[in-house]
Amino acid sequence: MAQVTTPDTADPARPWALLAELTHACPLHCPYCSNPLELARRSGELSTGEWTDLMRQAGALGVVHTHLSGGEPLLRPDLEQIVAAAEAAGIYTQLVTSGTGLDEARLSALCDAGLRSVQLSVQHADPRANDRIAGRPSSFAVKERAAALVRRAGLPLGLNVVLHRDNLDAVDDLIELGVTWGVDRIELANTQFYGWGLLNRAALLPARDQLVRARETVERRRERLAGLIDLVWVVPDYFDGVAKPCMGGWGAVSLTVAPDGTVLPCPAAASVPDLDAPNVRDRSLAWIWDHSAAFNRFRGTGWMTGPCGGCPRREEDFGGCRCQAYALTGDAARTDPACGLSPDHHIIRTLADHSSSQVPPPYVYRRPGAVPEAH
Ligand code: SF4
Ligand code: SF4
């Protein structure tokens, strides 16, 4: 999941970032994918015209940056038109891709439409391990080619790596891969347990000593790469005892639009029951941002109870993640159990402590119909 940092010029009452999930379809099958278990049907996706109008509305609302994501956004044949619409609305576009489907002609067309930068995902520095985790043969070779194309086109290139038990010991090699591919930025994001990631949590949760070693490696490499590559480490909140300031606060700086037009305060928010999530097919983006019950439900700090209510950190981490609070306690309004002050913190401690000694189960690969009956 992309990190949210607020630009100096942002209007605090307006969103500046848009995560546009153009499709849930994807050629890869990553077990950590944060897409929902029930993937949106392609027939229900917003049309070209609807995405074009959405970009116009987003620009008018104050959005200046969009991640064009999915699923795999390159599966949308109209991606160039969506990029052009964002560009016309004054929005900086960043393509978040697995690299599958990117060739010279497509990249050239995207650049002509106004594409500004690319984030390329990679699962492992070892090609065979990469392809096993991605659930698709030859995907590493495809990524390598995509990285070279982006470099040749002169676009800024970031490497996105989701970290877990299966690749944490390869952090040094992954950073070296980024150096070899000539990237400008490497985001090493410890798995956030939503969607398929939550389903596969027992297989993905690392041992504590893996995290210690990886963190030390990142610190060491960060010093050496200073001024050359921006090395970002997204904290493993199951292990740090600290809640993450998810999305910069609920309905504070960012909105997510799902492939079917559902508008959410964060990509996982559809998991919160009774959210009454609005849709751009029914309401304008401005109305949704200002007036919808979904965006106002956990906005600010007034909703907080328990330890968050009187906590001096409540304006910094916003009580942590509402979706994680719901997933672990059944109540989205409770303090995020990742926080050491939460009365539910033992849930996360138990999971983290046991992960070292457990034999991980096999992955349930992300595919329609792959979810076992019990879920
Ligand atoms: S995490 Fe993997 S499966 Fe999910 S959208 Fe990204 S590339 Fe596709
Ligand atoms: S109690 Fe709430 S506000 Fe305080 S640190 Fe924990 S999650 Fe953050």
C-alpha cells in the first residue's frame, strides 16, 4: 500500500491524493494482495467516460496526485485516456503495476498521454522465488524488461516490495536489485493484513528475528545510498507496538475509488460493516467527501473512546487503522490492537509471538473462487 505524506500546499479540508483502483483483474496471484476476497467483476467496472469525469471532479476537489492501481491497471485498454483525463485535470499520475503488459508502444502512448512516473512491484530478488510468490511463471523476466523500458523512457521509477516471511531474508538482495535496475526509490512495505493478506496471515507473518535483521540491513544500506536512492521502510505494526497513521487519517487527505465506483476512505474500508459506502454513479465526489456518512464516520478525533480519547498521540496516528480494529476485535471504533495501549493488544502479541515457532501453511493464491468454504 502506498504511503501518504502531505504536501506543504495541501488544503487541510480537501483531499489531495486519489487511489484509483481501475480494475481488480490481475495476471498475478500474490497471496498478500490487499484487494478484497470478493473481487469486483470486470462487467461492473466504471467506463472510460465515468473515469474521465471522475478525474475532472477529483481535480476540482483539490486532488493533485493519483496512483493508478488495481489489480493490474494495464489491463484497462483505455488507460491512456484515463491518464490524459487526469493530466487535463492537473493531477500527477503514477502507474502502480506488476509490469505485465507493458511494452515499448504502450509505454510511449502512456507517456504521450501525460504519465509522470511508475511504481513497479517485485516479489523477490530471486527469479524463481519471485514467480512462486506471484503465482505466475516468468513474471520476474517481465518485470526486468518493464524496468528497463521505464528507465529508457526517462520516467522516475520506484520499486514496490511487500515484505513477509518468504522474502524478508532477501532484503539486501532486493535493495541491490533496485540499484541494478536503476530505480529512484525502493518502498519496502511490511505486509498489511487486509483482503488476501489477512486470509494468508499465518503463512506471511514473519519471525521477529527476521524483522530485526531486515531493519538493520535497511538502516545500513540507507546510509550508503543516501542521495542516490530513497529507501522507504513501512513499519511492521504487528511487531512494533505502535499504531500506524493509516492513510493520514480517515477522510483527511486521501480517497480510494474501487473499480465499480465505490468511494472509500481507504482501500480496505469496504470490510467495515454498515459503512454504507457511497458510489460515484449516485453522488458527486465533492458530496461524498463532504457529506457522506462513510467519510464522516471516523473523521477527526470526536469518535474516539477508550485509551485514544485522551491520548496525546491521537492527532498523530488517529487511533490507528479502523479496518484492522474491526478485523481483530469486531468493532471498528476500538483502538487499533497494534497499539501497545490498546486493551486488545494481546491479540496481536499472541499472533506475533507464535509466528516464530509455527510452520506456515501453504498460500491461498489470489484467484476468483480460491477462498476456502470456512471463510
Ligand atoms: S498484489 Fe499482486 S495480485 Fe494483487 S494487484 Fe498487485 S500484482 Fe496483482
Ligand atoms: S491510544 Fe490511540 S491515539 Fe494513543 S497511541 Fe494508541 S492508537 Fe494512538
